[in-house]
Amino acid sequence: MNIKNQVSFKRLALSKANTQIVAVTAVAAFITVFCLVAAYHFMGLRSYQAKIIAADNAANSKLQADNTAKNQLVSAYNKFIKQNPNVLGVTNFNRPFIYNNATIIRDALPTVYDFPALTSSIQNLLPSKTFNIDNISGTDQSTSISNTPSSNPQPVSMPFSFTITNASYQSIQLLFNEMQLSIRPMVIDNMTITGSDSNITLAVNAHTYFMPGTQFKIGTETISR
């Protein structure tokens, strides 16, 4: 083999070696990048799974606490409705579905806005042989007030007014006693008394309440990666 052929062979071998080095380097770079990307992905996935596990453990702990509170609530409720005497002081009542404490509280704060029912209850409260009822009035807000249950209901005021005539001081006192003993809470905002001892005109502005129903809502939580 002459010198020229030897040089060509060495160049060919060197070129082949360079090609192999480049190929090996490229493969190594690809593997390195792939491993880095995979490691980043799995680290993120591990962190995400850790968040899910932590949230799941917190939810389970809350569920166990709620279950304990539920049992305590059921026990307290059963004791409350069987209380004798009840919150109105009635003892040995024979009609528990009418006079038990739960029914009394429900009637005191109805869950549906019903102004006609309110005026009817006031009419039943006011009748007396010692005075005349001139009028019972108020504003029916049924079109503007929602009866939709919520998770955090608040009492809603229901204003009303009435006027009685030909009354005496004694009959007015009896009327206020009846209002005080009413199942529904009635707050007198203001009143005007005119006339003589035996012929009194009483004008009363007052309000009561209704409480929208409570709705139990199960929420959702989004855990971001």
C-alpha cells in the first residue's frame, strides 16, 4: 500500500470515528433531555398527587367530624321535641304534632313568605268583644322576596299595621298580652293612642319575620397542578 492510499484510509477512519462520536453525543443529549423532561413531569405529578392525598385526608377528617356532629344533633333534636313542658309552658300535651317544640319553632318562623297567612293569624289574635277592628294592612312583598332556600338564610322582616277603636285600657293591655304570647314574634315599632278612657283608638305599626329554608349544599374543590 502506497502512502497516498494510507492517508485516504486514515481520513476515512477518522471521518467514520467523528460520525460515531456525533451520533453517540446526539443520542446521549437526547437521553439526557428526555430524562430531565420526564423527571420534571414526574416531580410535578408527585406534587399533584400529594395535594390530592392531603385534600382527601382533610375531607375524610371533616366527614368523620360531621358524622359525629350529626349524631349529636339528632340526639339534641329528639330531646328538644320531647321536652315537657314545651317552650310555651304547655305540659302533658296530647297532640305532639301540634305542640312539640319543633312545630312551635317552625310556626314562629315559617320558611315561606305568606302575607295573607300573616293577616289571618293577626285577625285570629285580635278578635274581642271590647273593641272594634278597623283595618289590618301591610305591603305584600311576595313578588320581590324570594322563598328559595339557601345555605345561610337570614330572617326577613314582614311589616304590618292595624287599628282598633272603641277600646278600653284594660282591653288594650289584654291585646298586648296576647301579642306577647303569640307563637310568631311580633315587634311593635310604634303606636298611637287617642280618645277617652272608654273609647280609645289604637293605631299600631309592627313587624314579624319569616325565615327562608336552609339548603344543604355539597361543594366541589378544584386542585390545580
